[in-house]
Amino acid sequence: MKHIKTVNKANLKETAAKGGCGKCQTSCQSACKTSCTVANQQCEANK
Amino acid sequence: MLVHRFIKGGEYLVLDVNSGGVHVVDELVYDMIGLLEPPLTEEMPERLVSELSRFPEKDIRECYDEVYSLYKDKLLFSPDEYRKYADVLTQAPVKAMCLHVSHDCNLRCKYCFASTGDFGTGRKIMTPEVGRKAIDFLIEKSAGRQNLEVDFFGGEPLMAWETVKATVDYARSIEKQHGKNFRFTVTTNGMLLDDEKTEYINREMSNCVLSLDGRREVNDRTRPTPNGKGCYDIIVPKYKKLVEGRVNEGRTDYYVRGTFTKYNLDFAEDVLHIASLGFDQLSVEPVSASPDAPYAISEQDFPEIFAQYDKLYDIMAEGVEKTGRKPFNFFHFMIDLDQGPCAVKRLRGCGCGNEYVAVTPDGEIYPCHQFVGMKEWLMGSVLTNDIDTEKQKYFAKTHIYNKEGCADCWARFYCSGGCNANAYIYEHSMEKPYKLQCELTKKRVECGIALSVKMKEARERNT
């Protein structure tokens, strides 16, 4: 495309089907403790 | 909201909310998307020619074809199809615990939400026996979960050092036989760090959060000792030693974490100051405070706060441009556009009161550390191995579709509805997100997405 560049996999929908395995870190345990920050956690399903 | 458009770092960015797609577009496409509503038709609406008349018609038609192509591929204006997953969310195994080993503290931070350490419930230290009971509880209630997280918290957890060690050692002695993998973390003010504790923490803790608010005068104003002196000069050398031990092993699993208040709205200076000390894993976060507190931030402070986030973004983006790497990591700008959490996790926040709980020195269970002391939210006890499953089920349903305004907010898959405790404390309802945090979060997510784009572009340039 000339006018649009998609920079990521845009795979949120695919992650839903096999999601919720619970392997990843609870967000509040990382650094915040007062401000919920979920999207910066890493998926650990395949680790 | 299906798409969110914003301009950052000179780039026109479009987030397709439901696919998570991030598109870098030109000005024409950016404007065009703002004029469109789904469903799109294969044939371009002719009104666009006049509405975008400052661009050549040929370009307008060419851009529409590209926009329509993305739309067809469900990468633009894609529908929200996640409610069905939210509808079946229910009580989950407990996998994470904030272990309040100490309801006492050796600092008297002005903004402490824990009433200077005791959460209003009297100064207490957890016994090793209660620590071990907490581990037994977690193992029993975590069926199907392998990775278990325990954060030593307080008050100041290093005041309960014997309990910390006894709890870790006990968990390590039985984790294999139960098929579990314990990840310990500690959130400390650093005052009691010594060589023995530093070595133990670096050996056993998968992350540590080291409290420091930034510049000496900023830190010492809000984080005094009980006799009114500052702690900066005591803790900074200890942090340097601890972090050096981790960095020498190639590790980056720590945060120097600060709080900013109305007293230091120029908090970017504090972030930069902490970075100048040699730390590169940083988090400086807004104070959680009652609106009538003199240090509380308010909506009137947003222009200044946003300018500070912009300043941090500019510095980090410049570093990426020049070196391909961020000069430091800023927790609230961390967004991995490809390997982030799954959509199911993003439907609700931290999991408090359901898969994540806090445990007091007496073994009482609360939904999280911010609920501790609110008797109406007491959920059980690790001493009797019981937890209120009805409350767990309630928290399981605190997802984005049950929170006022979230289902229509473009940032819903980044903050996941926000902090339940903040909602309850400041908006008096778990179903009502804390508006002040919402606006700050949106600003940070924009910076985080834009920075991730910069990183990707830098990687592409270098390959």
C-alpha cells in the first residue's frame, strides 16, 4: 500500500480463542500497585 | 469506538481498536478515516471528493481503495466480538498474592495510602507461620496454574525479613512436588537493604520494585523518615548496589519506582534524574489520593502532566531515532504491539479479588492491597483456608462491558477497565472507572503505541 502501513500483526482476535491460560504475570505485581496497566504485560503462553 | 486517530512524533497513527491493528497513514487517509463510519461500501462515497477537496481527487480515490481493503480484511472498523468471552468469565484459581508481611514502616511518606504502613489496623509483622500458611493456601487454590506470584509488600516488607526468608524457603522446598513455579517480588523503600538482603533478593526475587520519587528535594519532601529527615542519601547507594548485582547478570527485572504528586508536576525531571543515576528500568506514577489532599492531582493539572509525558516521549523517541534503542524503559509507555496479553486477559484489569488477592499479617484475605482494612471486602483467611467465592465471582465480572463508558472507549484493551480499587474509592462504584486515571491512561497509551511504532521503524531501518 502507498498511503497506509500496518505496523503490527493486528492479531487480537486470534489471541482470544486460546486466551486466558493464566501463565502471564498479574499486572499489579509488576510495578504499578496503584494504576492498572494491563497491555504492557507479555503473553507467556508459548514460553 | 472502533478506531482511534492521533498524531504523535510527526506521524499520523490509526488504531483499529478491536483487531489491535496499528496503521501509520498519510494525512489524507487520516482525515478520510475521520469522515467515515462503517459499514463501508466498495464504491467510494462521492461526498469525500468535496469534503477532502484540498487533496487531488485521484489521490482521494486511491486512498479510499486502500482504506476499503483494510476494512474488508477486518483491520479497520473491525467489530467488537469479545463480549461472548466476557459473558463466561467466572471465578478463577488464585495465582497471585500481595503478601503484607509488614503493617509497619520505617518511613512516613506523606501520600501513603496505607496510613504510614499499618492500613489503619495497627502496626503488625506477619509471623513465618502465617507466611507458610499463605503459601499452602496459594498452592491449594491455584489448581491448573503453574506460575504463582507472591509480592512481599507492606508497609515495609524488609522489616519482616525473617518472614520473607521463611516464606520463600518454604515455597521453594515444596514447589516442585506440587508442580508449581513461584515467582517472588518485593516492593521496598530500601532503608533496610544490606549485603545479605541484597544478595538474597537478587537470588530469589524475579522482580523488585525500589521506591524513589526522583530528585533529592522531591523525594525527601514526600518520603521522610519518622524523625523528619530525608531518605534519598540512604537509599540511592543501596539501590545502585542491588541493581548492579542484577545488571551484572544481564538482568533488567527491576524497577526504580516513584510517585508524582501536585508538588512535582514537572515529574519528567524526576524520571530523567533517576535515569541519570544509572537506572534504566523506571516507573514514575501519579499519586493515588483523596481529592482534598494538598498533594492530590486534579484535572486542572492535566495540561502540565500531558506536557511532561510528551517531553518523556520526545526524549525516548529521539534516543530510538539515534541509536535504535530506548534510552531507558518507562513502565507506562511499555506496549508490545505483537506479543502483548491475549484479548481474554484484556477484558478485565489486574484480576483482583479473583485470581489476585492481598493477605494481611493476620492472614486475612482482601481483594487487593488497596482494599485492606475495608471490612466489607474481607474475603476470608489463609489460616482457615477459606475464600469467599461469591466475592470472587463478583470480581470476575468487573470487566470492560460492565463498566460505565469502557465499552465505547478506544483504550479499553490497554487499561482493561482500570483499577477496581480506585473506582471504588474515588467513584464509589466498581462499575465506574476512575475518570482521572482514564484520561492519564489514554495519554500514556498514545505515547506507548507511538514509541512502539518508532522502535519498529528503527528495527526495520537497521535490518
